[in-house]
Amino acid sequence: MKIVAADVIVSSPDRNFVTLKITTADGITGLGDGTLNGRELSVASYLRDHVVPLLLGRDAHRIEDAWQFLYRSAYWRRGPVTMAAIAAVDVALWDIKAKAAGMPLYQLLGGASRTGIMAYGHASGRDVPELFDSIRAHLELGFRSIRVQTSVPGINAVYGVAAQSGDGKRYDYEPAQRIPLPAEEDWDSRAYLRHLPGVFEAVRGEFGPELPLLHDAHHRLTPIQAARLGKALEPYDLFWLEDCTPAENQEALRLVRQHTTTPLAIGEVFNTVWDYQTLIREQLIDYVRSAVTHTGGITAMRKLLDFAAQYQIKSGIHGPTDISPVGMAAALHLDLAIHNFGIQEYMRHGALTDEVFRQSFTFTDGYLHPGDQPGIGVELDEQAAARFPYQPAYLPFNRLKDGTVHDW
Ligand code: KDG
Ligand code: MG
């Protein structure tokens, strides 16, 4: 099972993706996702210039050894670029191992712990009627859990609100824009805190008490503001409130927790278990939001989620469109196998992405399943990928009314 080739493929069908393809001497190929939104080429270079030369000649079966070697021999630890590159290698090697075994990856992870993976979709609207339409559209698509994001009077552009195309075509929220400089957006925490509870009151009034509802505050609040929001949302029984503060200050969550029983989800910008040490040990969160793609792959995510399980903390794996179908499929195999599964984020990719990445995972009646093809169940059409070369794209950023840069 010697590795004889490792190719980095950067493509941009609907958006940019970084894919690693590892090939063994007996012709088995495995895919890994190393997409880091807005910083894609740094991972592509890290892989091409510093990782691929180290992979050639290695035994593809030795996944744990490859992980530890890439993590420790770099000397410079953690960080999104390094951990996305390690994740790409790790997932590609798991794909190869599962193909060699003739099994879907989840079987090697212990087999299925459930029959389907509950997914949540993203509903949004510039006002309440538009939001209701979006929730109804998601229910019709089969979603049984819904994230709710809405515009706020006095703020021009709010994270998570899709511009509606008006022509009836599907238009999901995609924050990265294909422009040479990041777009500037605006923010006002007080306006947001005043507005949001009323939106959830309206949604519960229309859709009843049962529908699981989620919300993402996208790192914008101080601890005391987050505590106030969690408390104000308690009557609407959220499934979770996500990224209520910039959580690299892990201790801040103690304050939030003292004030609210709204469940908290954190971690999409984290990339190792170390970012969660206080959060998990002190049970300051309820859901781990890391992506397989940004957190060192299946090997590292399994360990992180097993650590979380000891504290009754569940998974909520990150699954926006900037996780490629390869990263998404890897997440689904883990979701199916672990015991402490919570929910899976699912934003469907566009038609061009589906042309480049042939997928075997399914979405039926609100539940995802990775399928039973050997490996992770995704194949890359390299000819199709070549038709969509990289295009510079950036996430936006925020300024307050007085011009101060704020968390986006
Ligand atoms: O690249 C940034 C996106 O992945 C992020 O903004 C999406 O917050 C997000 C979510 O919860 O999916
Ligand atoms: Mg988020």
C-alpha cells in the first residue's frame, strides 16, 4: 500500500475547493478536503510544497503514524492551514483504507449507531414574511430542523441572510464573494439584541413548539451580551445558540452559562482538541461545531468527540458550502458511527459542484446517509474540475458605525 502519487486539485465550480488525491501503488485512490474559505491557496501550497514530498513512499495503511508525523515533525503546531492540510491527508488515507477493505468508512469506525443523520438547513429572510417563506421551503425540502437568521432594522447586511433572487431559483446563503477585496459590512449589537427575540416569538407562533430551531450569533457578542441573548431566547426553546462569543476566550463561557439554559454550540473556527479543553471539561458548551476538514480529519475528530462524550457533549459538525462534498462525506461517516451524535449542518452544494464531485450520500425526509460504497463514497471528475479554475474570493468583514473593525 505504498503511496506513489499525491495531487492537489484546486477547483472553483460554484466556489473554491482544495482537494487532495492520494494514489497507492496498487491503484487505489483516496480523496481529502483541505478547503479553507478565503485562504485556499495557502493550504494548497502547504500540501504541494511541504506535505506531498513527505508522503511519497509511505505506507498508506499507517494513518495514525502519518497524522502524528505531520503534526509533530512540522514543529509549528495547530493553526487552520496546518490542520486543514493534515485533515486532507487523513481523510484521503481513510478513504483508501476503506476502499481496500471493500467497506464504507463508517464500518471501520465501528459501524452504524443510527439509521439516519438528522440534518438542519438554513432558513433566512430580510423580514418575517420572507423568513416564513424560507422556513416553509426548507420544510418542503424535507428538513426537520431549521436554522433561523434574519435581517435587523438599522443594519445593512447581516450574516446568514440570503439575498432572494426573486426569479424562483434556489439561492442559498454563500458569504464568500468572488471579488479581489473583502466586502465591508456593518454591525450593531444593541439593535440585534433588541430585534432577535421578537423574530423567534413570531416563528414559534407560526410553526408551533416542536420544530427544532437553531441560531448563529457568529462570534459578535461580548460575554454579558451573549448571556442576555441566551436568557431572552429561553422561552423559544432553541436547539442551540451558536458562536455567541468569539470563543477563543474559553473562560468567557462561564459567565454565559451562569445566566442561561439555552444550549450552546461552539467551534467552527477551532482546529484542535486543545481549543476545547476548558469548554469541555467544565461543560460550558453542549455541541462541538468543528469541521472534519479544519480539525485534522477523522483521526482527530474522533478523539475530540470521544472526549466530549464523557461530558454528555454532542456533535454538531460544521457543514456549510465551504466544506467540499469530500469533507461532508467524511463527516457523515463519523456522524453515523459515533454514539454522541447531535445534529449535522447541511447546506446543499450547487449543480456545478455536483458535476465535479460524484457523491453517494443521500438526503431523505430530513436524514442524511453516507451510502454504502467502499470508502467515503465521493469521486472527483478531474476533467470537470479543470473547467473551473480557482477564482479569488473573500469572506466579508464588519465595521461598527464609528468605523471600528468588529468580529464578522
Ligand atoms: O467560511 C465561513 C463559513 O463557514 C461560516 O460563516 C459558516 O457560520 C457558519 C455556519 O455556521 O455554517
Ligand atoms: Mg456558524
